[in-house]
Amino acid sequence: MTNHFRVLAFVLTLMSLAACSARMNTESPSTTDDTVAGVASIVDGDTIEIHGQRIRLSGYDTPERGARCGDINPYQKAALALSDYIGNRTVTCSVTDTDRWKRLVATCTVGGMDLGDFIVREGWGRDWPQYSRGRYRAAEAAARSENAGLWGLDCPADLWGDRSYN
């Protein structure tokens, strides 16, 4: 009878391991060490969440919560522009780092369009050369010349606090 219990225990252990393995393979099939993909929730103009993981979009900056320009809330405008653009489409992120708040730092795309390029070109964000190496410089220049988004308002210089964008 002891051998039957050993065999039963062995079989149950194998079944348990198989179930755990199957669960691990289906919980987030679109996540690897350097790529995260899925439908995103928008946190703000430069932060999204996919599979419960916060992701800081790399290389650009948008106004922080509480930023105001008269009656306009540029923090909200940036978040809504990003949300409207992404919709329910799949976002694919190439992870490059983790920041001090434990967020992944990544360049993310939707339909082949870099989200940073989109937000900066629409005028709701700006290039942050310290992190982008100038990747969004042309998009910001175009937005400024067209008075798009923030650049068409009277107060874009007041929105960035003490951050340096040199």
C-alpha cells in the first residue's frame, strides 16, 4: 500500500507542476524581459500601464498634475491626446530601464508610430534630450512652429517647473 501512496503523491506532484507551468505560460504571453505588449491604460501623458506594470515613456516629458494654463489643464490634455490616439489598439514597448519609482522605462509604439513622437508632434509634450538624445527634437520644433498644443498657449514656459531640457 505504501508504494501506491508514493505513486499517487508522485503523480499529483507532476500534475501540480504541469498546472503551474501552464498558468505561467498564459498569464502574460506578450511580456518578455525587454518587450511588453498589450492594451494600455493611460496614467498621464508620459506614463501608461500594461498588464499591471507602469511604464514611463522614454525621452519626452509632459506637464505634471496640477499644471494650469488659465482655464486649460495641460496635464489632462496630454493624457487625453495619448488615450485618444491609442484607443484599444495594442501598444508594444521596448524596455530600456527601470526608474527610481520602479516603473519600466520604454519606447512604445502603436501601429508603428512612436508614442513620444506623436505626443511631442501634437504639442502636448517636449523633447527631453538628456533621455532622448534629441530623438524628438524635430517633432518639438514642428509643434512649436505650428503653435500646436501647449505651444499655442500663453504659458508653456510656466508648465515645466525647475526641470532642465538642455
